[in-house]
Amino acid sequence: MKIIVTGATGMLGRPLCAALLEDGHDVVALSRNPESAAKKLNPNVTCLKWDGKRVGEWADAVDGSDGIVNLAGENIAGSRWTDAYKKRIIDSRVNAGNAVAEAILSVTKKPSFLIQASATGYYGGGGDNVLNEQSPLGDTFLAEVVDKWEKSVSALQSSAIRVAYPRIGVVIGKEGGIVEKLRLPFQMFVGGPPGDGQQYISWIHIKDVVDAIRFLIHTESTSGHYNLTAPNPVRMTEFSKAFGAALGRPSWLPVPAFALKLALQQMAEETALLSQRIQPARLLEAGFSFSFPNVADALKDQL
């Protein structure tokens, strides 16, 4: 198949492109800087220019392609949540989704599927309650982001295009994300859980993210929303202990909630201190098997 990937040079995009090539697909990456992207990706990946906002010449590649994986979006932890940065977070996702949907509808030979990235931020906080794909929209900023993100491709609802929305949890991967942020404090013997550590974290190994997206690509019966989280969410105290153990370090110094709120404000309340106990119900029902269902094994593999 010919598969187009946006956000191809990001934490998820790079291993996904590599896996798709291994599957025998032709991969086209859309990037603001195709020259730079070509240096980061396998030379067999075709890199085309895209500003992340509008339909351009890259739409020619959409015509006759088999599918698109849209991972484009500003890093939610890339800066403090000023009003301007929050707007960038939303606009980067909505503009990209709108452009992808417009491109699909504009071409003669349309792709058969779109994998539209999403996030578990949709649900907001759930405390100790178990959340699944049927759980309602939350009332947080990230819930608003995800709702608009998913709706950005709503123009495809009346088409024959199969659309799947992987709602991705906290990704455990050695190059970026939570591992990158926690590694140094733990290596310096000052690692520990945020707040009281009783909040749940719904995590997933990066290999399982890539494999789940491949599963959604190849399983034609899948569409709609799928939680991409491991089936065993844990409290932050357990996650921190497993993180420390994987590095051979203790997990003894909790980060006070007030300090996180002082430093990160709303971002702390909706990320590190938020409790999400999420189950990947639909993914399991569809027959997907996780390579890393347990957090200790996932962290040892990446650390």
C-alpha cells in the first residue's frame, strides 16, 4: 500500500514509518522541512513539503494513495500554557485535520482509510473510575483540544472513507515523552511521584502504539475511537518505583503538588496530577495483543 504520514519525524512518526516500510508499504512523509525530514527518516521514505495548514501540491500524492496516518500537532508539553501557546496547540491540530480531510475529498481516487491521531485527554480526569471509549467528554482544556482535533476531519463522515481515532495515552519511549522528562531527576537520585502519587497513569509502550496503528491500518473492520493504553494502568507511586528500578535508582522524593502547580500551573493539573484509569476496551475486543502489558517490563525495555 501507499501510505501518507504526517508528523513523521516525531516520537511516534519515526518508528511508525520504519515499521510500515518493513511491512512492505510505500511511505510518503509530509513535512515543513522535507530536506531535514529526509535526514531523519529511512531513505526509502518519500518526503514532501507541507506547511501543516493548507492543501498544496502534496495532494497529488493523496490521489491514488491507500491511506493516511495524521499525527500532526504541536507538542502539548513544548512550552508553558500561555493563551498564545494553547491557541497553537489547538490550531496545529485543527488546521492539519481540516487540510487532510479537504485533500481527501478533493482527489479523484480517494484513499480508503484515515488514521486520525487523538489522545486520552478527551476524558479529562476520572479519579479511580475506569474509563473506556464510551466514557463522556471531560471538562478540561485538553478535553477541548481533543474534541476539536477529532472533529477537524468530520467532513469525512458522509464519505466512504474509514476513519479510526487512536486515543493515545502516556507513551513510554526512550526518545522523548515522559521518559525524557523523568530520566535526569531519577539519575540524580531525586526522582519520585508527583503529588501524593495516588493518581492513575494510563501508559503505553511505544512499540504497542506503533503496532496498534498498524493493526488499525490492516484491520478493515475497525473504525471509530480506540484507546491506545496498556490494559494495566497504575498509580503514579507504582510507576515511579518501576521507573527507578529500571534505572537502578530509588523513588523516594515526591514532587509536591503545590510546586508543580506553581511551576506549570494548568498544565500540571491536567497532566502530572490528573488521574486517568483507562481501559483499551475496543482494541482488545478487536483482537489486538499487547507486547508490553506491564509497566515494569515496558520501562526496563526502554531504560
